[in-house]
Amino acid sequence: MSSPSGGRSQLLVRDLVQSVDQELIQSVDQDQTWPVTRRGEVVFATDEWFAPAANLLKRDPPRFEASAFTEFGKWMDGWETRRKRIPGHDWCVVQLGVVGVVNGVDVDTSFFTGNHAPYMSVQGACLDAPPSLVLEGDRTGTAASDGQLEAVSKLRSETWRVLVPESGLNPGYADSCHNYFRVTCPDRITHLRLNMYPDGGVARFRVYGVGQRDWSSVPAHQEVDLVAMTNGGVCLGYSDAHFGHPRNMIGLGRAANMGDGWETARRLDRPKELKVDGRGILQVPGSEWAVLRLGHAGVISHVEVDTNHFKGNSPDWCRLEACSLTAGQESAAADAWNSGSWKVLLPAQKLRPHHRHHYLEAELALKEAVTHVRLVIAPDGGVSRLRLWGRATPISPALTPPTAVAPPSKL
């Protein structure tokens, strides 16, 4: 079982920088990071001759097939434009899957070794309404039409704020393909413009950040999922994430498969022969846990624990605890999340495999506003989604999480 210390509860976004070392590569996909482009969409691209820009947002790692060709040339698992012979450079517009603050990007050039884009930059904006731009079907062998160019010009994306200035890219060899860049812009972002200079290919475009909701627009009595990634929820620490990170539990929609949830290793301290109590709950010496910060302080009135897809590996039971922490208390507790003044929100509940469990207000033991929760599962296993429905409450400045050190997720 992994220790809660050793970097897994860190709050500073020190991993999103330009250098490509092993610690950096590991940290981008660990802890509280999340690709905010997940379930995002490429809504415009100047050129998609060899490979469509939609490939940039694929969740799976890039792959290479030496013998794969299309009628337009070599098949590549990424976005690749034709060799430019006209003025200008290639660029695309990405609509983020989650509105939020961007902390860093990874421009992955995997397998683009003689055809990668030599330079790139990133611009961003927060648009009041999504543009009426849509790219449909297989775009291989195409370029933007006059109508699409006219429509995208109304966004004036060339004037958007620069998040990553013009920077060089390394070719797509295994030891150099990840190009990481830190972003320090504090603004909410809905759309990004990825510029390639002048042309070439990029395999994946990963954008890391923290979801951020405009809470001033939420009616006082409206119930919302306070821990959802889209509302600013983040995972701050956990005991084990061998098969799947607990940040997945607050992701969009229902889980696509087991890999889209939190799953731990099998605990080695399980008794050789298992026993249950009068409620049918396993009596085991150990458990696993994950700590999450809510997007806003609030009173939780409805809990959903979803074990979707976990049919032979769901936990036997779960318990939910909560507390209210200031930013300073959160920082002090980061190395010892398994201790502290936690209060029981939901007493131990027997769980069923591949099932959505709902617990209403009458079953909850805590009626006060909280800022953090800890999900405890025993003895081990997987949970695909955790939803905490409730009403946001007024929050004092002392309880406001520091945005400058907020852990990023993938937007």
C-alpha cells in the first residue's frame, strides 16, 4: 500500500515545466492532475491532410503502425498537416471538456520523428457561449473551408491571451516526446488555440488544470454535486491507487470501464479466512481511503457511491467522513490525511458490485457545512464514481482554497 506521503498529497503544481525528466513525467499523471481536455472537442483546424486534429484529444496513448497508409499518405495517430506552401501557419481551436484554470500542458509528439511541428504556442479565452463550429466525420485529407475560416474569424482567436509563448518542440522519440509547459494564468478558460509553426504533426494535446464554477450564478437552494471535477472538486491524497486514481471518481458522467474509476491493489493483510458481523460486513484489519476537497463549502444531503463495472472487485463496504478546513489547515494535514478531526457523514454501508448506491439525507449523520471528505473502503477494491449532492453555503475567506496552489486536473 502506498504511503500518504512521498509526494502523493502535494499541492504545488511543480510538475508542469518544460524540462523532461522522469520525476516530471510521473507527476503529471499522478496526484491531483486531470486532463481537462477529456471529453473536450476540436472545433476548428486549418488543415488535416495526413491526420485529423480530433486525434489530439484521444485518451489512449499514441500508437504507430509502420505499414499503415491512407490515400493521402502515411497514417499517423495524431494531428498532421500537409507541408505548407502558402503564407501563415497551422492552428486549431479546442473546446475544453471542463471549464477551469489551466496549470500546464503536455504537447506530445510521439512517433512524429521527421515530421513533428518544430515550434508551438497556446492561447486561451473564456467565451460566454460556445461557438457554432463543428467538425464532423473523418477529416483526413481536408483543410478548412472558406465558410469555416469566416466563422472562426469572428472569435478573433489570434488576440486571445497567450498561455504558452512560442516554444520549441522535441521530436517524438520515447525519451523526448513529452513537451511540458507551465501555465500561470489565473483566469477561467473555455477554449484554447494550439498554434503549430509552421506545420507538421503533434500526437496528443493534454491540458491540466482545476475545474472552476461561477458559484455566484448558483441559486442558494439549488442542489449541486459539490465534489464534481466540473465544480472544482479535487483529490488531495489517497492510500493506494494501484489500478486507478481516485480523482477518476469525480469525473464526467458515468465511468466508461474499470480503468475510469478508483481501484486499489488487494490488501495483503486480509485474513486467511474471512468473517462477517451481524450486518454481513466483513471484519478486516485494514482499509483504503481517498481525500477530496469540495469545489465549495456546503451541506451534503445526498450521497451516491457507484461501483459500476466493478463486478468481481468492488469493496465490501464504505464509510464517508467529512470536516471543514482552512487553507492553512489543509496544507498542514497534507502529509497525514489518515489522521485528524474527521466526523462521520455516512456510517459504514455494505456495497454491491456494479451498482449505484444512493443515500439520502435521513441516512446521513452530519448536517453541517463541510469543505473536505474522506471516502474509506474496505478491505480494498474499486469505486467508479462518488457524487455528493448538497447546497453551497457562504464561505469565509479563511476557508477559501488558495487558487495559486490548487492541484490541477485534466480539463
